[in-house]
Amino acid sequence: MFTGIFVKVLSITLLIAVGVVLILGIGTLFKGGNASKKYSNKLMQLRVLLQFLAIIILVAFAYFFKD
């Protein structure tokens, strides 16, 4: 029971984190100026890293916690 709730909460948290970084990156990109030059590429790199981690963790959950 505990593992099922833990898996769901962690999965949703990972997906929300990816979404937030994506929205911040796109917003910074469209804002332009110094903020865009300084942060937009870094935010998109962080998004790719978070997506990679989320996929690896979700696949591990699917493998280890299958019913």
C-alpha cells in the first residue's frame, strides 16, 4: 500500500517538475534580452535532464512494481 502511494506521488512530482521547467524555459526564451541569453538554454538543458531522470524512474517503477 505504501509503495503504491509513494510511486504515484513521486511520479506526479517528477512530471510536474518537468512541466514547470519547460514553462519557465519557454517563458524566458520569449521574454528576450539578457535573461533569455543567460537562462533559456540552461533551463532547456535542465528540462532534458529532468525528462531523462523521469523516464528512467518511471520505467524502473513499471518494472519493479508491476502487479
